[in-house]
Amino acid sequence: MLGTLDEIVIDCADPVVLSAFWHAVLGGDPPTHRSPDWSYFDSAGGLRIAFQRVPEGKSAKNRVHLDVAVDDVPAAARAAVTLGAVLSGELHSDSVGTFQVLLDPEGNEWCVVRSAQS
């Protein structure tokens, strides 16, 4: 083992806005704004999520995205939309489970998911 995961950092245009959105999705400690260029919060699941301002905008599909486990995918997707998310594509279900792709306020892909074993 090389090390342990310290935090997940998301590049963005507005760390304050994006940290508030993700805090509303994941809960936990209120966001801390170290500067206009760096915000973070410790999620209810214990993982630190940080947001750093970058000059360039998002231009392609994410190579990494967050999956948020929920009890009811359609209800969670509707709730996420009220927080500022945008649906991306249709609801997907198969023998493994159900998921819905969404976009956060800056266009980053993420999913609400429910395993078939849940």
C-alpha cells in the first residue's frame, strides 16, 4: 500500500457554490471556505470533499465520478434536481441495480444508485 485516501478534490469555477451543492447532497459538517479558491466539507460518510478553483471550464466527460447510494433512485434524482442538479439520460435498471446519471451545477457527471442487493 502506498497510502490512504485523504480527500477527493473537484476542480471547479466556484468552490463556494459547488461545496454548498454537494453538502446538500451528502450532508456532514458545514463547508469550510479557506479562500475564494478552496472550499471543503467532511461528508456524513466521513470522506472529505474539496473544491478548488481552476481557470478552465469543463470540456469533456469526467474520468472519475461520484456514486451516491440511495434507497429510492427516482425520488433521490427528483430531490437532486431541486438542489440544482440536471438529469442526464434515462433511468437505468438491470439485474445489478438501478442508477440515474445527473450533472452538478458545473456539469460534472455523478449518479444516484441503488444496488439490487439493497
